[in-house]
Amino acid sequence: MFVDPTQFVQEMIGRIDGPMKFRLLLQPAVAVFFALRDGRRDARGGAKPFAWALFTAPGDRRALVKDGWKGIGKVFVVAVLLDLVYQYLAIHGFRPLQAALTAALVALIPYLLVRGLANRALRSHQGGPAKP
């Protein structure tokens, strides 16, 4: 199955002002809420920033992915489902790759960025050493 890059880009951009555009603000906000919660827990436990640890601690990667999925999994699944509803309403079809990409943009990326930042900020505020 061939994906036309022009159509792909146009449909991705169309989400910005299409129906259900509120989800593009609401879903990152929910992801940030969970990231702050999990980053706070990481800081209290003395853990390294989440995304950094994912790339630098291969022995802990499986446990980190499991913990991260527990924190953001439901938000990601809801993001995929809402994008599929958007696709049905706006483009009258289903594009699973676009749904996964949109969910990653509005849920996973904000979660990964904010969880590590929250950990660092809270550790420095508490006076503990911020591990790289």
C-alpha cells in the first residue's frame, strides 16, 4: 500500500483546524499532568530523568518502558481512538499510521519531555543532586 506524502502532510495539517481540534490541547495537557505526577515520584525515589535513563541505562530499559507505559498508556490509547474518530468525521476513512503519529505527538512526546524536566526541577528544589 503506497502512502502519498502530499496527502499525508495535508491530512496531518488538517487536524489543526478540523473538527475536534480541542483534543490537540487537551491531550497534551493530560499527558503533562501524568508526567508531572510521575516525575515527582521519580524525584522522590532518586531516579534519573526518565527519557535520559531510557537511552543510557539499557539494563533498566524494560522496567522503564513498563513504568512509562503504565503512566501514559491510557492517554496514548485515547489519543489514537480520538484521532480515528476525527478521521472518520473529517476524511471519511481510517489512517492508522496517522493516528499513531498524532497520538505520539500529542501524548508521548509531551510526557517524555515533561517527566524528565519535572524530575530535575523537583530534585534541584529539594536540594538533592540531579543525576544526568
